[in-house]
Amino acid sequence: MRAVYGIVAREFVRFLRQRGRVLASIGRPFVWLVFAGAGFAAVFAGRNEIDYRVYMAPGLLGMVVMFGSLLAALSTVTDREAGVLRMVLVAPIRRRTIAFGKALGATLLGTAQAIVVAAILLPFVHLRPTLAGALLGLIAVVLSGLAMGALGLVLAASIRSIENFAGVMNFVVFPMLFLSGALYPVRHLGPVLRAATYVNPLAYGVDLLKHALLGGWARAGYGGELPVPLDCAALALFAIVGLAVAAPLLGREGGVTRTAFRERR
């Protein structure tokens, strides 16, 4: 547990020292709320039943978790270039412990950012969840952060440079966002795109957040579209598979032989 604590603490210290990143993580959802919200509200089919800004709230929180957790994986790429990752890998720590620590750090960073944004966003759009809804929302944020953190770690462990990581992230982030139901209901998508949402972990996180925050509009069709147990199970599965894939990928760091890890598997 000391190793996990050390990895998580390092992620938080690094994040807090980057003031631009902190401000961007808080300001990004409000930029989307103002600009994307103004455009999509004009064509939103349910604007007579629910304020589009209210409908966007779960998706914006999901976006915060996604960016916060995925961008936390950038530290793995920078650690590789600085040689820090190699030193961690040759330490007497299991690879899966390193992977779990990195993913947990990303999860807690994404969760902390989502809580801060929620404290500002929900009163701003006049959305007051019940206690049960708030607890379910917290579960949704944590599970989404873990799934996103594991996915980010898989990508970071597979990519060797910051430039490539940035390009891949742009390729991954926006399709995930637009196929998550964050900006419009998934049921309005065509059959092919709707099928693609079922392999998108963010879609399950946003759906769970809709269950938590938009329960009053469920009958109108703007609450969650999938069962809550399915959302939770899917997010947990994405997290477990992601960690299982990331651990051996981390061990492929250049210059570190398999023998160095044989006793720690």
C-alpha cells in the first residue's frame, strides 16, 4: 500500500503544481455549456420538456472525469522520457501494483475535479439531486474515473512519446464524447453508431450520471437509458480489463529485462 500511496500522492502533487491544468479542468465544462449548449439547445428535440443546460449537466461531469482521468496518464509518458518509469519498474514492486497506483491516481484526480465542477455547475443550472442521487452520482464518477484511468494507462503504456500521445488522445477523446450521450440521447443515433456506444466506457458513466441527476425526467426519456446494474458492471469490467492489459505493457519498458520481473508477477 505504501507504493500505491506514493504513486497517488505524486500524481496529486504534480497536478496541483500545474496551475494552467487546474484552471482548464474547471473552466472546460463551462466553455462547453456556453458555446455547445447554445448551439445544440436550438435543435434539441426535448427542449419543451427539459432545459438543455440541465440535460447537459451529467454529460459535462462525465467529460470532466474523462479529461481528468485520461490526461493523468500523460504522467506515464513523461516518466518514461525522464527515466522515472524505468526506476519504478526495477524497484521491488509488482507491475500490477504500479498499474493500480497509476489508475487509482487518475481516478482520484478525475473524481476531485468532478466534485469541484459539480459544486459550481449544479446550482448554476438549478439542478438539485436527492441524497440517493448524489451518492449514485459519486459512484458513477468513481467507476468512470477508474475505467477511464485504466484506458489511459493502456494507451500511455503503448505510446513512446508525448507527441504521439497527444495525437492519439485527440483521436480517442472526441469520438468517445460524441458517442456517450453527453450532448444528445443515444437512442437518436443510427444503428451503427448506437452499437458503437456499447464499447464506449464513457457512455456507461454518463448514463449512470443521468440516472443519478435526471431521474425526474426518466419518463420523458431523458434519464438513463440502460439499467443501473449494467452501467456499474460494464464500468467495472472496463477497469479490470484495462488494468490487466496495462500491467504487462508497463513491463515492456525498454532496457528492463523480463528476468527483473519474474519474481514479482
